[in-house]
Amino acid sequence: MTEATAKQSKYLEGERYTMTCQPKIVIGFTSGAGHTEVLARAVADGAIERGARVALVRVDELADSDWATLDDADAIIFGSPTYMGTASAAFHAFAESTSRRWLEQRWRDKLAAGFTNSACKAGDKHSTLAYFATLAAQHQMNWINLGLHPGWHTTAESEDDLNRLGYFTGATAATCADLPVDAVHHADIATAAFLGGRVAEQAAIFLTGRAALADTHPEVTQEWKEPEHV
């Protein structure tokens, strides 16, 4: 274990909140060669380990029941490979198909997060994550970032560290295009799992806070009215 890996273990073994509810998390993703699906399943594992109920949804193969699952989620984690500097065409098609939900504000105040894979270590993955965050903002969702310091950015660190690629907006992976799905780097898989756990924890915090506000201050749930000008 490198010095950096030991330092980062605090993220995995440090203080955790006690779950008082079980958030519903949907991982809505597309995958080309299968590398991004490996990340999606890692995100799911991380969220389940923290106590969430999780559904994996291929957004390029949506049934009516899948839309209902998305609508019922407390948090949606978006995932796509990065192609030509952005999310896949299939993901973009899904995003455009959410316009009715945008109009009706069905996803307002849900949590959102994202992950992506590309063949290059950089590969403009930041553009894909930014696109996910923008989509979430248009739906008036609350974005949850990765919550990790970068790994592998000093000589004391290695590519085995969490967040070895040094992204902050979401979880990323770099997998050579000619490698099979079982070659996705173990540190990238662990980083994706960390994101899933973080979203589960943040969703539980949001849900607990909302319930407490509703119990203590029921008036905050009433429609806000513009005060009269004096």
C-alpha cells in the first residue's frame, strides 16, 4: 500500500453516518464495449453496501417501467462512455427524451451524480461529466461530486490510488479501447464504488433532513407566497 493509498483509506474507513432511511438510487447509463457497464455495477455495489436500494437502468433500452423507476428515485447517477469529447449519442438521445419531465419538474430536488470511461487517461472526460451536471441542473437536481482528493499526483502515490485520474466532478476510468471488460482498472472500479456509496450517504442525509423539517416546521412545506411590498 502506498502512502497515498493509506491516506485515502480514511475515506473508506472513517466516520460514516448511520442510515435512518433507505434511499432509492437509479443508475441510468449507456455502455458501448462494456467498460462503462463495469463502472455502473461498481457504483451499484457501493450504494448497496451503504444501505441504498439500487436499480440499474440502460437508458438506451427504456421501457415504461424504467421511466417510472427513474421518476421514483431519490437520486439518479448518470453514466456513459466518453466519445468525441462528450457522452454517447445514445445518452444524448435519452437526455433529450427527458424534456417532458423537465417541463413538469418531475426530477426537481432529486440528487444527481455521474461517471464515465474513455480509452485515454484524459480523453476530455471532464466534458462528459460537465454535460451530466448541466443536464441535472436543467432538471433542478442537486449535483453530488466525487468527494475525493486526487490520487497519483505525487511521487509518493501510484495508479492504484482512488481517483488516480484526478477528477472531482464525478468518477472516471481509463481503459484502452482494445482491452476486454475485465481489464477495467481496479482503482477506477473502486473509485466508482466510492461514488455510489457517497451518493447513498448524501441521499440519506437529504431525506432525513427533509423529514425533520416537515415534522418540526410543517409550514415550510406550504407554498411560499410573495410578500406584499410596503
